Amino acid sequence: MIQIKQVDETYFPIYDTIPMLVHIKSEYTVEPSNEAEGGFSFTLRDVIPYTKDLGGYEKACENEKRFDISNWAFFIAFDADGNPCDAVQGDSRSHLPGTPIGAITMAAQTQGVDMLDGRSDLAVLWDLRVREEYRQLGLGTRLFTAAVQWARQEGYKQLKIECQNNNVAACRFYQRQGAILKEVNKGAYADDPALKDEVQLIWYLDL
């Protein structure tokens, strides 16, 4: 049985144990189009396969140090039928409900977060991750749904989502959830040599 639990900062070390690997075999070329939904058309092209570890860029424990997270929400999915996972050292809990298998973070109303555009009615999907062995089982959709429900209950009117043109699975996932691509930024990662060729894609979902 899989349980999705909204958690606080005491769970961040556990959150960060969930891998965030992206296996890349292809990428999208995105161009303006008057005929496509949102005004962009997608062309898929194969690339030399490689794996990107987004967990190296995104850690819940680090976000707590960088930002005031009082308006953020964090959810972790646990598999109660998996191998029980002892809490990491320093956590006040001696035992978890099961194996941590997925997680999602929502950010809102936070000074210093440029993605929020200074808007009080906007939430940002900051992070979404699922263990590889639990993918293609609908867990990402369940986590996304939990996060969207939270955003609606808090009164936010729109959800903003960032991904990259080489994360094809994420692009397709957000499209299935009803998000529409509104921004394509080709130089967004120019300062990072490892990411400089990637294209930033910004999606929006009306809540």
C-alpha cells in the first residue's frame, strides 16, 4: 500500500534519499507555432544516451537554508509493503511508514524565488521525483494531484512548472496533466557548463 504524507522539515534528510535520475535518449526542439496549443511545436530528435542526476542540484535540506519555506509544502510517498526504512541519524522518528519512493515540493510567496514573479497567487512546482522501480505506475500523477489539491486549498490560482527540453518524459507528463507551455528560454543555463546547451521550458496550469 502506498501512502502519500505531507511532511515537515524533520523529513528532509529522508526526502533527499529519493533518487532523481533522468535517463536521456532524446530531446525536443521547440519552436514558435501559430497552430500548436500554447504557441509552440515540438520536434523530437535522438541524442547519445546519458543519465543526469537532478538530485545533485535539488536538495530539500539546502532549500531550508536558502529560503523562508513557511509557505512551502512537501509530500513524500511511502510504500508500506516495501522494506521498512529506519530513519536517518538525527531524525526524531525511529521508524518510517515504509520505503520512501517519491516526493514533491511546492513553493509559494517566498522572497528571493524569481520563479514566483512576485505574485501572491502563483505556486511553483519546485521538485518532483519518483524512484525508478516505481515509475510508470501512476505515482507521479498521485503526487502531482496531492500538490495541486494543496495549492487550490491555499487559494493559489496558477501553477508554474520548469523542466528542460531533454527531459522528454517530464514534458509529456506535464502535458497530460493539462499544463501548457508558455515560455522557451534557450540561454537560461548559460552560466553552467554542464547545462549550457539545455533549453528551459516553463509550463503553466490554471487551478
